[in-house]
Amino acid sequence: MNNGIPAHPAIFRANQWSKLLTELADKRDKRIVFTNGCYDILHPGHVDILARCKAEGDILVLGLNSDDSVRSLGKGTDRPVNTFAVRAYVLAHLESVDYVVEFNESTPFELINAVRPNVLIKGGDWGIDSIVGKDIVEKDGGRVLSLPLLQGFSTTSLIEKIRSGC
């Protein structure tokens, strides 16, 4: 348990990458999809893109920014709103997500390099050429996609709405 949150077998902290890689080694006959983000306050836009990521393969590995990593992205001193443990627990229970893996860096480059996914996906606010890990995946013969976002949903706008009293 982490602050009252039960453990979940699909959640891997940053110091458990080798355990994840061992599990994935047994599944190399499957198409592995990777995406990443902060997923601070889960909303329909998140659920939509994760479902579409999963549709691109057999196994979805979600790289989730650690709390320190979220803070390093300049999203504000009050972010993340939810801790890694909370975010990971909720995400691990989504049907589309097979693994949630913490990374401490500002980008998931090292995690992508370790996982070596067949498909790398980001939301449409990322141009293909700016997607971190593109070079790794394409070198291995994989695909890199930028999927359109479900319009009208963002964590930042949700936080602003809450602050303004709705």
C-alpha cells in the first residue's frame, strides 16, 4: 500500500523497470504500444486517447511522469494535483492500460529505449518530429503516431474552472 492505496500488479515504479522488462520479454510476440504523460486529473480526453492507443496493438505501456518530473515541466508549484500513486492506481484500472510505468526524467526517452515498443503514440498537440523516442522506434522498424485529441478537455482548463468556482 502507498498512503492507503492498494498495490496493483500493473504498476511499476522507476526502480522496477527490470521487472517490467522481464514481463514484456515473454510477450515479444505481441505488438507493444507506448504512450506517456502526466495524467494528473483524468478526463474523457485521456480515456479516449488511451483507448485509441490500445487499438494500435496488443499491450499498452503507459509511461507516467513521477511527481518530481511533473513539477520539472513547469506546470506550476501546485502540480501534480494527484500523486503518482493516485494517478497510477486509477490508470491501471482502465481496460485499455496494461502497464503503468513511472519515469523520473522530464522525458521518457530512457524508458522508451528500454521498452523498445513497436508503436509510439502521443496526442495531436505533438508533431511527429517532436515526439521523444521517435528515432528509437523507427530504427527498430516501428511506427510513430500523433493522434488527434478529443476537443474541449484539458487538465489545465479543469483546474482553472475549479479555481474560478465553476
